Amino acid sequence: MLTATADGVLITIRVIPRAGRSAVGGTRDGVLLVRLNAPPVDGAANAELIEVIAKALGVPKRAVTLASGERSRQKTVRVTGITLAEVSTRLRTTD
């Protein structure tokens, strides 16, 4: 689920679009589960995913980028300027 890199952390995420509200929903099958209110159309869900992750981790949106899975439910997000320990702690408190 979490992988440290030289400049930050990679997070493996499974998204659920068109949920009632957007939120981090814990883990399932070794990946972070994120519910998104936006539909998977014209990049709306990807944009909302970046906002949700940035808010959950307390980092600016520019620090969060989509590394892979642009058109998939399973995505990898790169977060720069934060350590693996900080990500782990902050995601645990959002559950």
C-alpha cells in the first residue's frame, strides 16, 4: 500500500466513484480505499482523488500527483515532501 521513494511516498489506492460522500475509507486487500462523490468522467474523479488525499495528509494539492491508473479503479498516487511514517500516521487518524 505504501512505498517510500527518494522524494516522498507512493500510495496504492482503490477508488469507489459515485459514493455518497468523498472520504478515505480504510484499507481493503492491501490497498487504501477512497470513496469519491465524483463520477469517473472527464477526469473529475481523479481531480477529486487528489483533493481528498491532499486534505487527508495535510499537504498542498500540488504535492499529490497520479503516478499510474488514470483510467482504472486501482491507482498509484505520488505524494512529495512527506515521509512514509507521516503518511502512515495521518491515514490512520482519518479512519
